[in-house]
Amino acid sequence: MFMVDIMISMIFFILLIICILVGVA
């Protein structure tokens, strides 16, 4: 179960970075 939680956290973090990059660009 921990692996799934880590995967979801990584995906959410990546999406957050993409949103920030799009907002800056």
C-alpha cells in the first residue's frame, strides 16, 4: 500500500511542477 501512496504523491508533485512551469511560461 505504501508503494501506491508514493506513486500517487510523485504523480501529484509532477503535475504541480508542470502547472507552475505553464503558469510561469
